[in-house]
Amino acid sequence: MIRRIAVKEMTEMFRDGRFRWASALLLGLMLVALATGATNSRALAREHDAAQETMRGFWVNQGAKNPHSAAHYGLWVFKPKMPLSFVDYGVDNYTGVTTWLEAHKQNEFTRRPAMDQASVARFGEWTAAAVLQLLVPLLIVMLAFPAFAGERETGTLRQLIALGVPMRTLMMGKAIGLASALAAVLVPATILGVGTLAIGANFGRGTDDVLRFAAMIGAYLLYFTVVLVIALAVSARTTGVRIALLTLLAFWTVNSLVAPRAVADLARRAYPTPSSFAFQAGVQRDTERGLDGHNPADARRKAVEEQALREYRTISLDALPVNFDAIAMQASEEYANTVFDKHFGDLYDQYRAQNTLTQWSGLVSPLLAVRSLSMGLAGTDIEQHRDFAVQAELYRRGLIKWTNNYFRDNTRTGEWDWKAPPELWAKYQSFVYDAPGMSQTLRHQGAALSVLAIWLLVALGLLWSTPAPRVA
Amino acid sequence: MKRRSLWRTEWRLLAADRTPWLLLLIFGIVTAYGAWNGWQWAHFQRATLTEIVDGDTMRMVRLDSLLQRHAQGDSTAKVPPTGALGASMATTHAVLAPGPLATLAVGASDLFPYYARVSIRSKQSFMASDEIENPHNLLAGRFDLAFVMVFIYPLLLLALTYNVVSGERDQGTMPLWMSQPVSPRRVLLTKLAVRVGFVLAITLGLSIGMAIVTGVSLTADGAVVRLALWALAVLAYGLFWIAIAVAVNALGRSSAMNAVVLLGAWLLVVVVIPSTIAAVVTTVYPSPSRVALTTALRRASDEAAAKGDKAVSQFLAEHPEMAQSGTLAAGNAWGRTIALQEQTTAALRPTFAAFDSALVAQRTAADRARVLSPAILLQDALHDVAGRGIDRYRHYDAQLDAYHQAWQAFFFRRVFADQALTAADFAARPAFTYVEESNGSVVRRVLMLLLLVLVPTVVIGAWGIGRLTRVSVHGS
């Protein structure tokens, strides 16, 4: 019985000109979005990789120099584009793409691409993710709203019930029928489109990217199922076609356009972030005064001096077989690093708290949950950015420490004019970003996953508990 | 039926319905939330600027008293800073305070810097950090009053007008009023006018009310003009949507069909067209690459450094006004750094010019394309009126550049000569005061945008009203 109903729904759908047109339009839009996304991402990836190479070249060929001058000269690193970023740009246009690794200081990421775009860009980006998050649900709503409401209005629902078809059988049949019609269009197109591009894009890290891609498809299918079940539940519980349609359109509007912004404002109020001025002032205060406020730089230097003298068993700095300036500089680096860890860590934790709140707000708008998952899996969310920032910072610390140690071991205190040989710089390994695996990404998506599961259960419950019309 | 009684009847019909009041309540809440967000943000920015300016003032007072004591021959005073150190101690922030209507929109202000501590170094170095904001929030955009007007206000209008004709037909009341001795067109237009008047009055009232509640001072320069422009913009955009609603109603379809078509039109105007324009414009006129700029900068500064003394003396020879002797004293490291920095900047001038012209090309194309969507036009108009548009930031940026140049010109001489900062120098240092754009130029820009909204409004509206006469009892 369920199969028959499903087949009937599907046949009706395929015969419907509107369905054919809408699906064709949707697929067209998606393919265009995927193609432009792939072109842009690839161009950016090449550009960032090339810039990274060039900067490494500058570092390696900086010539004979004092190691500390080399540390001041430093190195610029660029955030690589993740292989799946062409499906969902995420926040890539709103995070800086590069940072300068130099002595003494953890710099922020700068050069946000959005600052160079026209104001129209903030209406939204035309990505495959946008099609999947906004337009596919609209198609689902437009197809599913008359499922029950239509039959109720024309009286055929009561006829069916009178014939002895159980309401739930009818529901299953309709759900399966509609889902199959949609799946018949969406699934092959998605796999084909993304698959071809992905092969062309040369998936970087093999299995993990494939897993991410599969998880992304899973997340979207879950989202579509939620929307379909909601649409059917609304259709089954409203009296007429008009009300079903208007209710669903209102839901779509709130879900897609109103909630994301409303929640962004809410999140930044719940977990405020400092102004750039206040942030930098805080970092500066803590580096100058010491974390506890009672540890001035001079006292720290004295302590370092005593420790060095003990370690090398001498009584004066002049007798030290190594360069004390380098030792002191490294001590000050390590102290400053704790300050950076605290301030940058707090800032990113605040972002994370905001984003978790946003994910939970998916209880009002499931789009927020799937958007978070999609960006996370595409490697274009703030967690990915943080991961890159942390690795870049660790590389900076290693590099600076290496220059300080080299300076310490090869000179005596006060030899600022000494120059290291030009071939030295190539000896420190180049920076290679090791992107996190999928399991690490999913650790920050717990709320999003729970929200989608809750939506599915609630919507199914609502649909399942719809009473059959009275046949008397 | 007399004209007045027609108006009264329609008003009673509207007022007796529960839906308009419910919609109004929702709209009121949404508007208040938008205004509250705008207020919070403007408040945060003002508090930040107060902190900055207070800190600067304190530093300056301290520096000034040191210099004064020194000038009076007080031997216990610390030695005044020289050259570059003096310049860096005397710097204050060049700030852009939120405009008079700032609470009405966040606009581009979450992305662009509104304060900068100008120094004798290059702009890239003193603008080295962006304003802090969660990129997820930047991506989503803010829920401000401008957003409410661009996205939600049309929905309110459409919800009240989508069935002016079809609703009567659905209820079967159409034949009733068609048998009255007034033309159907007048009945329909009255009906429409009552509903539209209701929404427009409420929207304008809410906008202006929220402006005042959030602390917009009407006595501030330009506040009244800008508020009037805001009202005008909201009105023009409202008329655009009414024209669309009339035209769709005139097609004579069912209410459900009207709702779908109007929602489709809304989706097209506020979502599809803008994001398509953004995609096409950025593909055809790609943003110039900041990444390439970063590498070019490093290359140029390396080249200047490699030339070393030669580059320094070349700079000094070319700028006799800054260094009379034409040479630097031995050990003037800052003088050397600055000379190399300026040589780098000079070498990069063509690169920066190419960068800027690519940006201008993209912006021009985007500005032209926005004709296609009144939503973009309105958004830009509202942001501009509120002083939150890109134009105001460019205006500030230009003043910042001029100030930076003046600051450098003033201190370079002192750095090359490694002079100590004196009380007289300190008093004569360039100061930054942001000069607001003239109201006239804002008015001109915004009116131009509104004119572009009115063109489709008139065309579509005229077609719709013309066709309304052909409305029949049974629909087409």
C-alpha cells in the first residue's frame, strides 16, 4: 500500500511541469555555483601557495644577518584554501588570509577580502551551499504544501480514509514518494557535480576529504528530511492549502533570512568581544607589567640572569661562554607567549561560545545548524581558522627560538654586529599546515548535530500524531 | 456611495480584521529589536572612542607638561624624546565618530576601522589590525533597522495587499461592490490606499520614533535632513512594492497564487538578484589581490634595503626640504629606516595605483548593476543616510591619508636631524579633526538612488492601475 501511494505521488510529481522546471532551474544554479566556486577557490589556492613560496624564498635568501635581525624580518604565511571550500565559502571572505610571523609579537590576521568588495556582496554569496541551504528547502516547501491540505480541501482525504487507508500509511507513502522524486533529481546531480569537481580539484588528503564530503551530503540530506517532514506535518495539520502555504513560507523566511541575523546580534551580546583597541591595550599591559601585575620586566630579567649564571657556573655575564642577550630575549619571548595564549585564547573562546549559541539557536531555525556543519566540514569556519592561526603561531615560536638559540650558542654577550652565514636560513624547515581531521572538526559541531536530530524527532512526532479526519 | 464613506468603510473593514494588528505587533517587535541592536553598537563604538580619546588626552597632557618644564629650564625634568621617539610619543588617534543617525544602521561599520593611530611609518604598518568581530557574525550581517526596512517591511506591505482584489472574489463580495454606483477602480484604489496608508504611516512613525528613542539628537547638524531622507527612502521603497502588488493583483489570479508570485518577486529582488550581481561583478571585475600586494611590499622593501646607503642618500638628495644637510648623522638608525621606507613607498606607487583602479572598476560595475534591484538601492541609501555606508568610510580614509602625509612631513625633518621634541613643536603638530561630508552631497547621492527606485515603481504601477479597470467578477 505504502509503495503504491509513493509511486502515485512520484508519478504526479514527474508529470508536473512546475516540478520539472523548478528542478532544472535549481540544478542549473547549483552547477553554475559549483563551477564558479571551484574556479575561484582554485585560483585563490594557487595564489596563496605561490605567495607562501615567494615569502619562504625571501626568508631563505635574506643573506648574512644577525639572527635577531632575521627574526625581526620574519615571514608572512598565508592560509591555504581547503579542498572543499568551493562548496561553501563559509567565513573565508571575512577572516584575514595572512599574518606576519616576527619576533616578540603574535600578529593578527589581516587582509579580509570582504573589505575590498562592493556593498552588494553582503546580501550573500552564490555558492552551492547557498543553493542547498536556501533554495532546495523552498522547492521542498512548494512541492509538499498541498500533500494533505490539497486532498483535504478537495475532499479526497476523507474518501481515502473512508476506504480504510490508515492515516499513517498515507503519510509514509506521501513522504517516501516526495522524497524519492526529490532524491531522483538532487542526489545524482550533487554527486556528479561535486564528484567531478573534486577529482579535478585534486583532493588533498585523500580519505579525510572523501569522509568530509560524505558527511556533508549526510548533513544536507538530514536537513532536507527535516524540512520535508515539517512541510508534510504542516500540510496535514492545517485546514486549507492557503494556510499551509503561508505558514510554510513564513517558516522558510524566518529560517533562511531573519533568524541568522537576529541570532548573530544575540550571540555577540551574550558573549561580547573587545574592540581591537581594548584587545591590544590588554596585550600590551600584560606584556609590560607581567600577568599578575606585580612582576616588572626588570625583576624578570634579573631572575633570568641569575639562572644563567648558575647554569653555566660563572659569576659574571662577561665570563658567560654564550650570549646572554639571546637568553634574555628568549625568556621574554616565552613570557610574552603566555600573554598571547591568554588573550588570543580568550578571544577565540568567546567566538566559540557565540557559535555554540548560534548552533543551539538552530532550535528556532534548522538552517543555523546545517550551516554550521557545512562550513565546519568544508573547512571554512572559524575553528579551522583558529587551528591555522595556532599552528602558524607555534611555527613562529619555534622559528624565533631557533634564531635566539643560534645567536646564544655562537656569540658572546653584546655581539650585536655579528652576522650569521647566509646559508643558515634555509636550515629551518618551511611551514606546512597540517589540517585537522574530520573527527576534530565534528567535536565543535555537537550542538548542531543535536539540533538537527531534535528537529527530526519533533517534526516526525507532529506528523505521526496527526489525527485522521472524521468519516461519519 | 460618497468618497468619504468609501474610505471609512474600508478602514472599518481593515480595523475589524485581526490579521493586520497581529502583523503590526510582530513588525513593531522586529523594529524595536533592530533599533536596540543599532543602539547597542553605536553605544559600543562611542564608548570605545571615549576610552581612546581620554587615553590620548592624558598622554598628551603628561608630554606637554614635561616639554613645558624643560622649556622653562627645569633641570629635574626628564630629557625630552628626540626624532622618531618624539613623533611616536606625540601621536594621537584619528577617530571617526558615529554620525547623527548611527543607531539606525550598522551597515559597513562592522567591517571598516573607525580609529587609527597615525605614525610616521607606512599606512600598512599602523593599520596592521582589523577591527575585532566574529567572522560568523560578519557573514550573517546585523539585524538593524536598515535590514528591517529592506527585507521585512516589504513582507508586511505584501501581506496586506496580496489579496485586495482576489480576496473579494474569494469571499464572493466582489459582485456586491461592483454593483455599486462607483467605478470598481475607485473602490480598489481606495481599498489599497487605506491599507497602504496604514502600513506607511506605521512604518514611518516607527522609524522616526525609534530614531528618537535611540537618542538621535534632532539638533545635530544634518539630523533632520537625514531623517527626512530616511523617511523618503522608506516611502519610495514602499511604493515600489505596492506597485508590484497592484500589478500582480491586476492579473486577476487567486489569492494563493498572488501570494506565491509576490513572494517570488520578493525573493528575486532581495536575495537572487543581489547575490547574482555580487557573483557576476566579482567574477568579471575580480578584487585586486591583497596577497599579491603583501608580497610586492616585501619585495620592494627588500630591494630598498639591499641598495642600503645608496637608497638613503638618493632619498635625502631628492628631498632637500626634509634634510638640509643631505646626509644623515652616523647612528641615526631611524632616519635610515624612514628613508628606506619612503623609497619603498615610492617604488610601490604604481602597484597601489593599479590596485585602487581595480577596486574602483569593481565598485563602479556594482554600482551600475544595483539598478536591477531596488533592495540594493534602498540598502545603500539607508546606510548612506545613517553615515554607515562605504562612501563615508572613503571620505574618512582620504582625510586620514592627508593627515598621515602632514604628520610625516612635519616629523621627517626632525627625525633626519634627530632633533629633540620641543614645546613649540608639540604645539604646532598637525591635528586631526574629521570633517563630515556636506549634507548636500549625501542628499544628492541618496536622491539619485531613490530616483532609480521610482523608475520601475512608476512603470509597474501605471501598468497595474491601468489593468485594474479590466478586473472582472470571475477572474481571468
